Amino acid sequence: MRADITVVAVYPHPRARVWQALVSAEALSAWLMPTDFRPVVGHGFTFRTTPRPGFDGVVRCRVLEISEPDRMVWSWLGGPVDTTVTFTLAELGPSSTRLRFEQTGFHGLGAQFARLILTRGWKKMAAVGLPAHLDRQA
């Protein structure tokens, strides 16, 4: 069984501001989870959150691709989840940006349960966490 997560949101902010929120460790730590991210292809980094049954609270990632300011791809390994995360930005105007987020590669029953939890989390981050961060930066 396999399914993916796709979340699309439009923000009333310039693409450069949205991009910065995705590639800054400080910004990611503010709106997503504490991280030691660096926007360098090949860089391994982690996100840390509250442990849960079957998950130690650490997401191990690696930067797979960066094409500034349009696209970034990470590997994402945590608990039963070994997936790929892709952020794609499109400028809709000088102060409007569409973000398309995809997490792909959920295989097996455990990963499907995690996918349900992650889907809610990513939707909340796209609708609440990231916009609040962007508004604070404006």
C-alpha cells in the first residue's frame, strides 16, 4: 500500500521571503521543529520533536536537491517513515507565492498510519505555523 501527502498553499508574501523560511535553520526551528538544517546538497540534518510509541522523536534528513528559489528536496527518515519531501515555490506576483509540498514514498501499514498523522501536521504547518512566521517577518 502506498499513498503520498500533497499540500498546496498560497501566501501573500514574496517568493524570496517564503524561500528564506524554508532554508533558514532558525526559521524552520520557529515554524516546524528544532533543526540543524543547512541549505547544502548532501548535508545531513535532524528535526527533533516529542517521542511517541514507535518513534524516538528524531527525524533524520539529508538535502538531496536545491534549486534556489524554486525547489528543495530532502530525504525524511523517522519511525516507520522513509520518504522524500519536496518543496516547490511558484511566484504568482510580486507579493504572492504558491507553495506545493509533497511527501512521497510511504510503504507498509506502519507508514500509512504515520502518513495520516503527518498529513494533519503538514496541513496545520501550512495553514498556521508557516503563515504566522511569514507575517512576523513582513
